[in-house]
Amino acid sequence: MPKRLASQPYKEHLAFERLMLLIATLLKYPGIGSPDLMDSRNDSHHDALATVQKTLQELATELRIELPAGYPAVSTLRKDLETLRHYTILDQRMYRWGYYLGTGALSSAELKVAFNALASLAQYQGDAQVRRIYETLSKRLRGLDMELKGDFFYPTRQYLNRTIVYSDPEEMAEKGKHQDTLFHQLPLVEKAISQGQAIEISRGSDLYGNNRIGPLRIFPLQLIYQDIAWYLLYEYCETGHLAIGRLNRFRNHCVPLGIPTRGLELQRVSLTKAYRLIENGWGLNLGDIESQKLELEGNLEFIKVEVHFFPPMTGFILEGERRHPKQKITPGIIDKTTGKPSYVIYRIDLPNRSIDEFSLWVYRHMDKAQMISPSALVDKHHQAAIALAARYSKPV
């Protein structure tokens, strides 16, 4: 058992306030005392408690608590830290990379899962903001990892979806791969999202041949990562039209507009509408404004699509029970030799805006998939197969 303190040194009001201020300082400024946060030159002989002392005194001033000049001394704070260790408010280990209390709102196990997710976002999804947080957190938690003999930093979970374009401005600069994209303006975009602020951005490329190039006046709603890239979900200021665009296809341009901010409640209303469209469809194409209005009102007629999948893809299709919330998967006739379905019937009702992206998914399965309906899709898939065969018939 830990030894009992010889006496209770916090009976005096000033001593009690000092201890409360110390705890408040560690809570409000997690990582305080780290060399990276020092005002003086970052060397190996920095005095972490000098920073704690200075910040505690500033917090006392902010809270209008009067402390004697030069109070508390660093030696006094050192004793207070021992008190916090005695009551397990601080752990019995070194805090070489800054002081912090516990794991905040998470248990150690929950924090490890969150830390793994941060590592993935930083490394594979190229999130610059998360990378900085991850690097800071890695330093703060180094002592915990040492205590757990390397278990905490071991990547028990990993998310390998990797962005196919440069998304971290600092990485671009380091590798000499500057890209004139909206990734340089993400702090402004995120601020606009959280405040419901209208901004002007500018589309730099349109790979779909619709010539949609130039400035857009929008309310940004959310940053989305899917499969290979980051996207921006937004709403046009003038029309309320909802759309999603790849971040790297917008220029390095973000200007706040003079339109009054609309707050988070209206942001949530638009976000809810957008997710109804996402869940109804396939992929990220939200369609034009007229069809959106009909769809959100429940008056848009969907296309009934049926595809048959053949071995060895049948097992993979049957496995995907949650591929889409409105899909229906039915095993076909059982093959007497294998005892397994000779094909699988995949049915889904989709808005017309999603047909192209759905077709691309079907094309991935090559000759193991056959469109059954509607007839327009059957013909489209057939012609694509003929074109593919013709391409292979020509010498390279």
C-alpha cells in the first residue's frame, strides 16, 4: 500500500487554492511542461515545472485569485505533484513529455482504439490536422507506452484505405509536390462548417466533361473520407442544391462571404437531407436540384435493378449483407455438384443519378456478373463487354 502522508498540508485556504489551481492547470493545458511548449530555448535541461508555475500564476490572474508575489515556488509545486501521485491523480511515473491527468473522457482501452484511428488518419488518409494531434499525443503518451512495455503504441487496429492524392500541405512542401488545392484552406473550411458560414470556393477541374469550372458560393456541411480520397459535402447558397466534390479538384481558394452565418441547427437540417440522398443512392453523386427535391419529397420514381452474379463471386455477394440498406439478395438454383447456389440474384431500387456508379461496381466482377434489368442497363453492360473484347483483340 502507498504510505500515508505524514500530515494534511492543505488546511490553509491559500494552500488549498494552490492545489486546485495546479489541478486546473493540468486539466486545461494537457501536456504542459513539454519541451515543445517551453518559452525558452528547447534544450535537454528545460525545467518543466517553471512552465507549470508560470501558467498556474496566469490562470490565477484570469480567475481573479490573488497570490503572493513569486508564489508558489517550484519546490512547492514539486511537493504538490507528489500529493497528486499519492492519490493516483497522477501516475507513479515520469512525465518527461508534459503533465496531464488520466486519459480525459476515455479509459485506457478506449484511448488506445482512438489512438490507432488517429494514426491511420494521419498516415494513410493524409489528414494534416490529425497528424499534428497524433504527433503531440505520441509524445505525451510515450511514458504510458513505456509503462505498458510498448503495448499502447502497438497498432492493434489499422485502417488501410489510402488517399491517392497529396492532402497534407506540409508533406507537399517536404516532398516538393505542391498542389494548388483546397487542402491548404481546410482550417477556414472547418470553421465555416462549424459556424454555418457561407464561403466562396473555386473548382479547378471537372473530369466529367460538364465544364463546371470556377467559383461557387456555398455553405460547407462536412468533410468526408471515402475509399481513396477526401470530399466536401456542401449546399449552394442561392439554390439549396446539395452536392459532393473531391477536395483536390477545388483550387487553393476560400473566401468568407458577407452572408449572415446560419448556425448549426440549419447545418444539421441540410446534413440530414444530404444523408437521406446518400443512403438512397449508390456512391456520392447526389443528382441535380430538381430530382433532389422530388426524392426528398418521396415523389421520385426509382429504377428497379437486377443483376445475377456467378461463382466464385456468389459467396462474396452473399457475404455483403450490409452493402446497401435497401438491397435484396436471393440465392439462385442450387448446383447439385457443389451444393452451393449456381448464381445469386441481386436486386436494388436506385435513383437514376446512381446508375453509373452502380454499373462501375458491377463491372468490377467482369464475366461473373450479368445485368438482367432494366433493358437499358442490360444493353449498356453488353456493349461494354463487346468493347472490352474488341480492345483485347487488337495488338498493343
